[in-house]
Amino acid sequence: MILIRNLYIGIDDTDSPDGMCTTYLASQIINKFKENGINLTDYPRLIRLNPFARHKTRGNGGVALKILDDDNAGLAKEIVLEEVRKLSMFDCDNTNPGVIFYDGEITGEMRDYAFRAIYEFITIDEAEEFGRSVGCEIHKFKKGRGIIGSIAAISLPLDDFTYELLAYRAPENFGTERQIDYESVYEMDKKTFPDTFENVDYSENYIAIEPKTPCPVLYGIRSNTPDALKDAKNIVKVKEPIDDWCIFKTNQHTDMHIQNASQISGMKQFGCYRVKGKVKNRPKIIDGGHMFFCIGDESGEIECGAYEPTKNFRKIVSNLMPGDIIEVYGGIGEQNTFNIEKFQVIELNDVEYRNPVCECGKRMTSAGKNKGFKCKRCGRKLESNEKVPIKIQRDLKNTEFYETPVSARRHLSKPLCRMDID
């Protein structure tokens, strides 16, 4: 029996706000592999990590490649390290690439580490110590922070996953305005949704496949199947050359970052959760357009935020009332505020308590503290201080989910069009 061994390659933290993209670097490596007869044994992986982690990279995602661990393994390592040295944005203080090579089986402790990288915050020293303990060959450039995501990228199990097709620009066009035919993007979305998704934010007339940074990516289309991506690519028209394109298997839009919290007090800063609570106060907008309210349970309370970039989502949030029971999905940021990605209504409070209506038809007013009610029209008085429960109509619906718009959605957040996919 021939034992087939694989070589896993992890790469992260090669880009900066001024350019580059680790997926582009990976595509260049794959091209060099092909020129030398080295083939991947699976789709390249794009693994997004904790969106609330400190010191995160621009997209906070690591890339992983898998090839046979054969006579070409040494050459493959040379190609990877050469391309990382050549293309990484070393001039940026916050770019600290890390590369790992691993030729064993992915173990349970490696899978646990990967989930930690998505749920929590891991230091460079912790990552290096763990990597060496499981037999990773580690290459750090500058501080080498990229080893954190590199180990996670090769180790993470993907029970739920999506695919993303990334088309890359010719180098001479990096940093210039992208030449995408927007009408063709609308056409592509209408023909391929829901097999593809997150293409357009119709409420904001926003083309979501187009990056807004000077990176090498021309556009990115996301889907549940590779075939749908190829169909979509054939529909989208561009007015500049596509230098290369690559399909990545990814944990994007899976809610993989979300942990179940049984109570509010058990959540930690920089973690991502879903948790139930009762709305404590009416949502209010503050300067800057951000909206806040609190939810609580028997263990405590937490402030929730719907921020200005979520646009019309804030109008939905504004319909919440004290007494509503909801389950929120999101993460806890720097200010210990729960950043909402979506929420589900568990039970609406559909009762308001109002002053009684007089026999003459006029709603009564207070006659003073503990003095009952009086009618300004006819003068009638009531000694009772009890307000009357009134059934009210709500704009929200029980059991319904409500999500942020495409233009404000995080990479890992599962859109409602995928909520029936486990």
C-alpha cells in the first residue's frame, strides 16, 4: 500500500492598505507551480479569521495550498519563499508576512487552534510555539505575524464553505480606476442569484464585487459552486485586460466566527457570538449616525450598535421596542459594544400601556401623581392609576431575520440567502 503524503503551505500578512493581496500572491505561486509541473490536490483556500482581532490584516485572511509531498516539494518551497520575498509589501510597518510548511496529517489540536484563530486573539509567540510543537516548518518575515493565519489556513475544517472567483488586473493598472461594466454585473446577478450572491447592494446602488482598495483584484464573485462562478465570469464585462483569475475555497459567509453564548455575561471582548436578550430601551442615533440600544438577560446587559455604514439597517433596528426578545449575531469591539451583523426576532412586545379613554371618546390625562386620570373635554375623573393595555401593530415580525446590507457585510457573516445551508 502506497502512503500518499501532502505538503500544506500557509501564507498570510503580505498585503497593506496601499496594495497587494495575499490571494494574488497565491495565484502567482500557482502559476509558477504549473510551469514546473507541480499541481494542487485541491482548490486553494482563503480562510478569514476573527474580524475583531487586534493587528488584523486588511482582509484578515490567510491562504493555504496543498500539493503532493514528492520530489517537487523542495522546489515548491523555494518558489513560495521567492514569491513572498518579491511581492510582499515590506515597506509597510504593519506588513509582517509568515509562511508555514507542514507535511503531516491535520490533527485535532491543529483544528482546535484554527477555531481559536477565528474566535479569539492569538499572539505571534503562541502561534510559533504551537507550530513548532506540531512539526510546522516556520518562516517569519519581519515580525512574522502572518504565521498566525498561515497555520489556521491549513488546519481549519470546512464543513460549510463557499467559493470565490477572483479576477486580477494587469500590473500596469494597479491603483487605477477599475474598468468594469456595471450593467453586466446587474445582469450577472439576476441570472445567477442565488447560486452567486453578494454581487450588488440594490438599496445603495453599490457594486459589491468591485474592491475599493488599490489591490490587484479586479473583481471577486462569491458562490456556492465553482460552476456558477464560471458562468458568472462569462457574463461580467470589463474594459481592461484580466491578467489572471483563480477560484478559492473559503469559509466566507458561513458564520463560522459565531459562537453560541448561553448568557450575556459569558461573552468576551473581541469575540463573536449569537446571544438572546430582551431589549431594554428604544434605539437612539448619536452624532455620526450610529445607533445604540441595550439588551439584557438574567446575567447582565450589553450595548448593541448598528453603525452608520449599515445605512437602512438602522431603520429596521429603530423599530425595536423595550420588551422585545431578539437574538443578535455579531462581535464585541474595542468599546465593548456588540456590533450587530444580523438579528432574529424571537418574541415581539405587541402591547403598549396608555391612559384610558373617557366615555366621551377623549383619551384622558394624568390628574397628578397617584391621583388617577381626568378628561380635559368633559371633566370626568377616574380614581384608578392603572393604564390600559393596547394591542399594537409592529413593523417587525416574529421569527424573522434582519441583516445588514451587502455594502456593510463582513466576510464571514452568513447572508439570509444561505441561512438554510448548514
